[in-house]
Amino acid sequence: MSIDMKQFHSVFFEESQEHLDEMEHLLLDLNTDNPDAEELNSIFRAAHSIKGGSGIFGFDALGSVTHIMESLLDNVRQKKLAITSSMVDLFLSSVDVLKGILESYKSAREIDWTNVNKICERLEQVTKAREVAVTNTSATNDLEGFGFFDEPEKPDAAFGFFSDPIVSSQEDAYGFFDAGDSSALIQNNNEYEINSQQSQQCSAQNIPAKDNKIINLPISSAGTSVHPSESSLTQVVPKIKAADVTHGENSSIRVDVTKVDQLINLVGEIVITQSMLNLIGQRIEGALGEKFQSVAAELERNTREIQEAVMSIRMLPISFVFNRFPRVVRDLSAKLGKSIDLIIEGGDTELDKGLTEKLVDPLTHLVRNSIDHGIESAEMRTGRNKSATGTVILKAAQQGGSIVISITDDGGGLNRERILSKAREQNITTSENPTDAEVWQLIFAPGFSTAEQITDVSGRGVGLDVVKRNVQSLGGRIDIESVEGVGATFTIRLPLTLAIVDGMCVSVGDQTFIIPLVNIVESMQPLEKDIKSLAENDQLLFVRDQYWPILPLYKAMQVEPQFTEVHRGIAVLIEANKHRFALFVDGLVGQQQVVIKSLEQHYKRVQGVAGATIMGDGSVALILDVESLSISTTQPQLQQAS
Amino acid sequence: MAEAAVKQKDQEFLTFTLGNENYALDILTVKEIRGYESVTKIANAPAFIKGVINLRGDIVPIVDLRIKFSVGDATYDEFTIVIVLHISNRIVGIVVDGVSDVVSLSKDQLRPPPDFGVTFDSRYLLGLATINEQMIILVDINELISSEEMGLFSSQETT
């Protein structure tokens, strides 16, 4: 009776991918002069895990590469071999090859054995050239053992069934239990505690790795054979276990994204049904009505809580996206011969999983742009009294209902004159005296590039318009700030895709629209004397010493209104990003929580509309996208509110 | 041999009327048939896109083929029919004058579509068939609904 191993393949692929990502991350962080023992162990264990699994499934290409890596890494962490920066480069290249092999196995494609053999050769060269002494005879045996089990490693066969390979915890003993003294043990473990708390910039993946060590100890003491310091271990175990509860890697489960999406949909339906119930309940009279109302209020509270909890399931910290950038920056700076410092802030800002995946390409492009075009060469920089090392800051933060991601560089900034002359060359029309902000937006035009040379990194003028389109398709905006000679900042603003929004319902004619509450400053019935006219049908509302451009919603949405004179309707003062205007509607209907339903799922994106919702009576109401509405007003000079 | 048998197998079509003509579309694309209810208008949409409705939680666009192809009278009363279709993972509703039977047609009952004189561009037509002496125009509803001129789906959107 043979077990069909294929069902375990996807778990193996996912876990291996994680191991490879972790290896890459740790290798980049590694201090070659004084490598952290823990990090070396983690890298070793990651390679070891992949090797073990690849043996079970017969993924020989994976096995052969990880096997040699593992031996090398083992020697490094046992201090038999010193790690150099070129070795780190070799390991990083190996990780790349492994990722490629993994892809090939995943999509059942041919393995490029020339690549595999090449990297194995390079790894073996390093092994042979630097071998001090081979104390472990099993190391030489293993060179022939590609893909076959070695006896002591049998527990690895449990790949995917147990959370950690049990054997490696014994190897963890090296260097920790040499003292055999329990006080030294406790001291070491306390250090761990401090380390994992101090690692602010660690990715979510990193933290579990460090905790692996702490978790391993209980497992090994629970299960296996004679180890001299085992007895001293048991004393420490309870302490470790207790302290560990806070970041338990065990306390997570893999869930298919479609299941989560289904849950979110169902919760959305519950919210709608609950508001329908509310509507009916308001018509019940007397004591029964009151009872109903209070229970309905309770239901609304519970529903809101479920909804928030369920939405947070899909939220991932943005560090998942930011994690790849140290590698990108490292490779790019090496390629271009520039020295770059990458600072990442706000990695724990959470956003919806769907967004994280779509952000990778635009962000990568912007970072590469900053490094290629923004940051000047070292000579130019010192000539400008800047440090020879350029700085790129990748930052994420939550601001109200949006998430703001910015890429700042301290390079040369955008060159206004060059952009304007290029725009003229390409016959792109600009206004008479454009503001800086308008000039910067020109670079998003398709085919636009002021690069003097096209490198294979950038300069072709293909990327930025795609970036802008990608950002807009996520419902976001991208802004640029730049000071010549000092640097530039690209800011991406995305709406947090919380499917439920607090909105103000307004009516125009026989249609109801929803305005997100976050954008509303106030609503008022304007006096006729406060309404001033500008040329050509435009009007302004004078409120407390400020002029607000009036945008009639019936015009934007092409609906027959009840009122066409502003003073007979309601003016809702809106602030969206940097734009302010007064939205003229017929009347206010009420305030309520609405579930955002996608318009694009079955139709397409409509300017000025963020989505739709289903009202309590089953009818559809459109949710306004105030930012794109503001863009459609024909008053550019008034849009920029100070 | 089984393959030949499958090829001979009849395909089922839903027949509907637009103006004075009879059309038919692949029954497998039909999700449901409903009456015409209050539609929420969408700004800046062409006249034949009436707006969207709530179909048990999904926001579904409604297209009036009578307006799009200028046939018949685009009236909306209790007899107006909306055929809700499933087209490439999306749901779309089309307004028609009425629906009739579901018919089974085999390949050899189909005649090639003419190049002129028909409301629809011939690339949207699968062919012509005759049932009870009536001419039925078979529409490739997938092609039609996904086409650029319907403008229902955003293929490459440039803002």
C-alpha cells in the first residue's frame, strides 16, 4: 500500500518557499565579521528542512543543492569555517537557483540541470578549498546520499506533520548546553527573549524563526534519548514555555484564501440582513417595538464586531511586501556601483492580503527608479556635500481610512526644466504656468522618460504609467514631492479595503448616494447670499472666511434633481486628500453603515463611484469616490486647499 | 466513436424576441430569467446600459439590447423580461421583449449567418435555424456581451 505523496506536495512547496525567503532574509542581515550564531542556525535549519522534504518526494535537484549548502552551513555555524561576503553572495545565488527549481517542480516543468550542476560545483569548490578538518565522517558519506535518507534523519520524514524537525533540536545543543550549567542555560534563554523583542525590523517570518529555538527545547526534552544536559533542561522548560506564549509560531493555521473570502461575504450579507431587520423593527409600535429595538441594537453591535474580526483575518503586515526590498536594493546598488542604505519603517502596518500582492510591482518599480535615477553617483553626491551613501526610506502608515506608503530618496530630485522640455517634445499639453505638483505628474505619461541613457533597469519610459494605472486600479492615488538637489518622495495612498464603511446617505432626484463619513467636514443649508458665482456656471460657497467650490452631484451623476438652486438643497462640505469642495445635493437621508459591494466585479470602474451598496429595502445605492469626483471639477486652481 | 456521438449531440437554446425577430442563445449561459425591476442608473453610461440591480447580493449591470440595436420599443412594464447571463465569470442582465421556448438544435440544423441585413454584426452570430417555419437567429452571446462595443467589461482602462 503506497501513500499518494502528491497531496502533500503543496504544503511542501509553500513551506519550502517560506524557508527560502527566510534564508534570503537572514543572509542579507548577516554580519560577516561577527555572524550571529542564531541566524546561522536558522539558515542551516532552513536548508536542512528543504533537504529532508525533497528527499521524501524525490525532488533530487532540490536535494542535491541543499545538501551541499547544508554541509557548508554546518561547518560555518560550528565555527570550522569563516563566512565571507563572497560566500554570502554564493548562498544568495543558491537560494535563487533553489527558487527556480522549486518553481519548476511546482509547475511540473523540466529542471534546468545545467544551472543546478553549476551551482553545485561552485558550492563544492568552496567546500573543498576551505575545508579545515572534516570531523563528521557522515559529511563525506552524504555527498553520495542525494535524496536518500540517512538513518539519524528519519524524523525529518515527518516533514509537514510535525511543526519542527525534532532532530535539529539536538544539534541545537551545540554551544548552548556545553556548560551543562542550568544558570548559564537560563541566561542564554533570557538573551533570546531580549533579542526577539529588540528585533523591531524583523519580518513576521523572522520572529517565529527565533522562537523555534525556544520551542525546540521542550520538544526534545519530551521525546528523545540520552543527552547529558537533559536534566538541567527540564528545570528551564516551564519558564520557556510560559514566556513563549506571546509569540507562538504554533498558534497559527494555514487557511485557504477562498474560505476567508467566503466568510467575509457571508458577514457582509449578515450586515445587510440586520439593517433590513432594523428597518422593519422601526415600524413596530409599543412595548414590543421597544424590546425589538434594544435587541436589534445588540445585534448591530455583535455584527459590527464579527465584521471587524473577520476583516482582520485577511490583513497582513506590509512587511511581507517590504521584505524583498533589502535584496532588491543590494543587487541594484551592486549593479549600478552606488552605495545605498535602505530604511524600512512601519512594516507592521496591516493591509488586506489582496492589496499586498498587487503592490509589489509598483513599489519595486519606484524603488528601482529612486536608486537608478534619483540617487546620484558617489562623486556627484560628495560634490553636493552629501554623504556618498544614498538613503532610500520605505515607509508605511495608516491615515484615517487610507494606507499611505511612501518611497523617499535623498537623491537629486526631479528636474523641472527637463520634464517640461520633454513634455513639449512629446506634445503633451500643460497649463500656462504649471505648479510643481502638476509638472511632476507629467512623468506618468506613457512613454515619458528624461533618462539620458536607457539601462536595463529603467529609462525606457514604460514603467511609471503602469505604476500609476496599477495604483488607480486599487482605488488609490500616487503623488510626488520633490526638491531639486535634495531628494524626492513618491506617495501612494490606498483605501483600506474594509468592506464596510460608515456613510451619509444623500438624495438627488430619486436616487440615493452614499458619502463616506471620513470625508465629510460638515453639512449645511447654504444661504443665498453665501453663494458666489464664478465665470461660466461655476459657483463658490462662502463658509467661515473660505471659498469652497460647489460641485452639483446631479451634474456629476447625470440625474434629474429636485433642486437646481444650491440654496434650496443641502451643501455637504467634503475634504478628500488635498481637495476641498462643497457637494450640492437635494437632501440628507440619514447616516448608516453600508457594505461595499464591488461594481467592477460584473461591470467596470466608474469615475466618481467607489462601489455600490444594497439599502435596507433591497435597492442599490452608489457609494461616491469623493477623490475622483474632485478631480472631475473644472477648477484646478481652487482645488489645492492650503 | 463516442466522440462522433458527442458532436452530433444537440445544443439547447433559449429563444427570445427583440422587436419582430426571434433570436436564440446558448441555454448554458442563462442563470435566470426575471422581470424588470428598479434599476440604479450609472453616470456617464451609454443609453443602452440601464444601470445596475441587486441580484441577491451581487451588483449586476443591465443592458437593454432593444436600445443598443435600435429594435422595437424599449418599454418597461410587467411583461418586460430580463435574461440574467453568466458570461466569463461575470453576471450581466439583458432586457428583451419576451422569451419563448427552449429548443434543441443540432449542428446540421444550422445555416451560416448572412453578412448583411441583420441587426447584429455577423461575428456575433452562430447561424440561422428554422423551427416551425420561423427563422431563429442564433446569437453567440458570449462574444456579444464581452465585445468592446458593448463596453461592459473594462479590458484596458486608461483614465
